[in-house]
Amino acid sequence: MLEKITEKCNGCGICVLGCRRNVIELRGEGKGKKAYIVNRADCVLCYNCERYCPLEGVVYVGPEVNTSAFKKHLPQFGRLTTAQATPLEVYAEMQYGGQIPEEKQDVIVVGAGCAGLVAAIAAAEAGATTTVLEKATDISDTNTSRSGGGFDIAMEREVNPDARRLSIEEKVRQAIEITGGHCSPELVSTCVQNIDSTIEWLKKMGMKLARRGIPGYADSLQPWLLARGAGSGANKQLLSIAIKKNCRILFNSRAEKLLTDPAGRITGIRARTADGIKDFAAKAVILATGGFQANQEMLHKYIGADFAYDIRLTGSPFSTGDGHLMAQKVGAKLINMDQIHPRNIDKSWVPGSTGMQGPLRELQVLAHYCIFVNKLGRRFMDEVDTSDIVANSILKQPGQAISIIFDERIRMIEPGEVANYKPEGIIMKAASIEELATIIDAPYDELGKTIAEFNSTVKDGKALSLDVPKRDLAMKIETPPFYAIYPVYCGLNCTMGGPEINPDAQVLDRDDIPIPGLYAAGEMAGGMFFGRYHTTEGGATFYKGNYQVTTCMLTFSAVYGRIAGTNAARFSRARASTV
Ligand SMILES: Cc1cc2nc3c(=O)[nH]c(=O)nc-3n(C[C@H](O)[C@H](O)[C@H](O)COP(=O)(O)OP(=O)(O)OC[C@H]3O[C@@H](n4cnc5c(N)ncnc54)[C@H](O)[C@@H]3O)c2cc1C
């Protein structure tokens, strides 16, 4: 006997349209028309029947019955995979009697993080009517809000008055070297040329960004600016500026699909809003949806299965690569998709948190004097490298976990850092190397050998003749008690790949031709970063004034957000005059 999908069925047929395997059919006539399960065995658990059914309480077809457990994992809106687009659109059409309501704007920005809000402000300032679509209900958990709020800038002279200011060409050359040739020189060049003016522009509009000294290093200045209220302060400040500039911000509005005309020009975007599905006609669209660190399917595809399964997400749960997928569907070329920006975290990290208190942040000075060993008891990298390089190296170690080791003499260089490291118990103490080996779960003979070899090589603060040399801040590990932080893991802050943009922030297609009307900015834009931010020296050595930094993700987001907003507004004006 045929089974009704639900007793309440009104025969609308949405579930039949949504079903991906012809599991359901409409039977009967007129008011007696109902959806029946005709082929349960073929159900692939896509859950479309449940998701698109307009009635409350419909039970989906699949063999699982724990619907409420499943629902917890459903995204707030939308579908699990883009392959399910058709039923969603059909549903929208039925809901609105075949008419999807349409709004008209000059510029639509997708995403209300740093890049999106800066883009919206710039577009509004250039005279465009601007709407920002944000899928979250507020800005409390964007990646920008999660961030430390540090905007790297080129301040070498202020860090060290004797340092020579690098030319733009030298900075571009360094970026090419750092990225192994995987950045676009034009993109980098435009970025470094626009950093100062973008920061000044933001400050003029009331954004509070200040230089911050390092405690204990009164004469040193960090080569970055810190937003008041850190990352969440930065996002709030930008939101309030955008509102003052008359940008309309629609929360709870998830962009789903770029709309194009037959010539492939962008004509707007379809979004699922609190009022249902709407088409927003626009002359230009700016995608600023952040990365794909919270999309396991994409992590699998681009970064690798091992990593995708073991991921410790320190970035935003809203970073699901929506912009990447929408852009790809209209022909955008995605580049550097296997590149990520991880951070080191200790065992106090809990899922859902940012992991802001990682060891290299808490031991800003000391960490670079320590030695790092893996589970085999072996050193694997030069400890003076930047935290980006440390985190990337941790990923390649057995169990993706390492130990940071130091002795009493090193502790005394900056005892406050150890005393202030919270919570208690993260830094463990041992009376001997043998006890230390037990604490960090490494073989004693290997650890003993590693430390003995290291100690015998240290000379003038360097340990250069080792297979894994330490080029600075090397001190023997010989004075008990010994200390260890273990395990130190790697969390995922952001991804670095995405649709390639040109220096005008236009999204390029696979033949490197700009897609008319489509712009991208921020973490989702590809072509700038590969492996790490553009810092040229180890984290430790900048205390000596050698740190030449060009840009990080927030700076890149602000600079290209502004470029995207200005150019999208200009494009929309030009388009208006030709229509
Ligand atoms: C713990 C941590 C610390 C960090 N510290 C720093 C730092 O100090 N300096 C630095 O430079 N970088 C830092 N970063 C990285 C930095 O936070 C991000 O790379 C940067 O904020 C990216 O900004 P964005 O505007 O591109 O993306 P986001 O801030 O992530 O904003 C994207 C927005 O788009 C929305 N969105 C996504 N899809 C859709 C859709 N379909 N429809 C509508 N809206 C959508 C999201 O909900 C989100 O609000 C840090 C990151 C983390 C996690």
C-alpha cells in the first residue's frame, strides 16, 4: 500500500519537485491530491521534502527518524548543496505566485564583515544606492569580529628609525618571494600603494585605529594598527559608519545566486531574506562573503581529507564559501584554494571559540627563544619564524600537535609572560629532561638527543650547523626546572584562495577577462596571499627593527573593499547612462 508523506499533505507538489530521486509522487485528483512515497529505497536523505514543505511538522521520507537531531545541523537557511537549487527556486515562484519580488539598487554588497562594509561605505560615498545583504542576524560572529583587529601597515621607519623604507617595487618583489610567485604583482602593488590613504580615509570617517607598543618594549612599536575594541570593535565601527552613509543593511538575508543577462553581465542577486526569496536587481554586485573555513566539503576538496576531519575551527561559522560557489557558477576562476591561515592554540581551546590565547600570542617574546619539538621528540623548524609559519608547520607534524620547551634561564628573560599565561596548568614544569619527556608524551632517548645536539651547537645566539638550524635567539636548554606547553595544535582562522580579482577588484573569468558588474574583496578574493601574510622576517627579529611588513587580511580587506566599492559605483553610473 502506498504511504502518504504526511497526513497533512495539501498536494502542493513541492516535495515532488524537490526530491532528487523520484521517491515521491503526487497521486489523486483535485482536493484528494496527495504526495505518496513510491520508492523509499532510493531516498538519498537530501531532506528537500522536509525543507521545502510549506507545512509545519512534515516528516521527511528517509529511513532515519531522528528529525530534531538532524535539524540542529541544518544551516539556518538554504540547502546543503548547490545541486539543490532548482526546488528552492520553484518554491519561491510558487510562494509568490510565479513572481519573485524584485528590488532595484545601484550596488549590492554581500557580507557585512570588514571588506563588505568598507565596500558599501565607498560605494555610498561615490553616490550609489547601496544595500548590504548579510546572512547572519548580526555582526557578532563574522570573521572580522572574531579577529584581533590588527591592521598591518608598512611602518618600518617607525619601528626602527635607521631602517630604510622599502620602495613599492621592493615590497612587490618580497611578496613574490614570500608567496613563491603565487601572488599577482599588480594586486600587491596596488594594495601597498593604497594602504596609507585607506587608513587615513577610515580615520577621517571616525574609525579608531591606534598604534600599540609591546609591554616591556617601550622603544618598540608594532608595525600594525589596532582597532578600538579589537575585531568586534572594528566591525561595529564600520557598521555604524555604513549606516551613517545611508547604506541599507539587511540581516538575515542570504545571497544564493548571481543573476545574469544573456550576455553574461551581472544584473543582480537572488537572496533568501526574512520576507522570503527576493531578486535584487543591481548594476554591480560586490561579493565579500569571507572564506570557506566552515565548509567541510570545500575543505575536503581543496585542503585534504585529513585536515578537513581534524579541523579546529577558530574562524567564523558563517564562512561557508558561498561567494566562491556563486562566483564559480558565473565563470569565475578560483585560485590558491589550497592555502589557509592557521593559528596555534593550546589545550584550553574549546570548539566555537577563537583561540585568541595561543602560545605564540601569550609568549610573544619568549616563544622564539624556546625550542619546538614534535611527538617524536625532534625539532622541525626554526623557532624564530612567524606565527603563520609555525602554525602551518604544526599541521605537518605527527598528530598535528607539538610541544614548546624552555628552561629556567629562558623563563627569566620575560617572567611576566609565563606568570600571566592563563589558564593555570597550560605551562607544565619538570625537574629533568626525562620527566619532561613523560609530560609531552615523547620518547626520552630522542628528546634527550635532540636537546643535547642543540645545546652543543649553540654559539653566539645561533645554532646554525643543525639539520634544522635556529638562526637567532638560540639558548641552551640546560637549567632546571624545564617547562613545556603541550599539546600545541593548529586552529583554522581563514582561507586564502578564491575568485581571482584584478587591481580594480573585478572578478576575472577563466580567460582572465573581468565579469562585467562583478567585484570581490576581502578574504574571499584570490591572488594576494599564499601560505602566510606578507611579513618578511621572523616574528622575533622585528624587535631588532628588521620587520618589514606589507599587509595582512584586514588591511587587504579594507584596501580592496574600498577599491571595489568605488569602482562598482562608477560602473553602475556608466551602466545607467548606457541603458
Ligand atoms: C581568531 C582570528 C584572529 C584574526 N586576527 C586577525 C588580525 O589581527 N589581523 C588580520 O588582518 N586578520 C585577522 N584575522 C583574519 C580576518 O579576521 C579575516 O580574514 C577578515 O576579517 C576577513 O574579512 P571579510 O570581510 O572578508 O570576511 P568576514 O568578516 O568573514 O565577513 C564575511 C561576511 O559575509 C557573510 N556571508 C557569507 N556568506 C553570505 C551569503 N551567502 N549571503 C550574505 N552574507 C554572507 C558572513 O556571515 C560574514 O558576516 C583573524 C581571524 C581569526 C579567526
